[in-house]
Amino acid sequence: MSMPNIPDIKPEIVLKRNEVINLLLTSIALEEIGMSHIINAEGEKIQAILKDHCVTLEDALRINHSVERMLRNVIKNQMLLQFKLEDVISLEERDEFFEE
């Protein structure tokens, strides 16, 4: 079997510094929106379980554990997004410093 032939593709993308900063801020905002959807889905999961009046203690604890694990992961992601935002802000501040 022969190896696939991959064409030599060299896209030319030229972005200015402020465009890059705006794209980074947009990516942070989109990730935040995604996290809000996950949090909302976890709340809906709990509501759906509570509507069922035959929930056992074991079922409730299992769902609670599942939601807790997911929220812990959301919190971890939030911390990373905070670091990313702080880095982008420092880029913007450095840019303003060098313009003076």
C-alpha cells in the first residue's frame, strides 16, 4: 500500500495584532457560552430527575455525584479561561505601553 500524496498547501493568513486579540477574546467568549450550556444542561438533568416522584436515595446520590463531577470540570475550565483572559489583557496593555 502506498503512502497518500499530500499537496503542499501554504495558506497566507495575515492578521494585525488587534485582530488577533479580538479573535482570542471571541474564543474565550464562545467557550464561556459553551460552559453556560453545560451548566444549564446539568440543572435540567436534576429537574428531570426530581419530577419523577419515585427517585430513590441511591438514584439521587448518583445523579448528585454525576453533576458534581461535571461542575468540577467546568470550574477547571473556567480557571483556564481566566488565565487565558489575563494573558490576552496583558497583551493589550503591553501593546498600549509600546505605542506611547
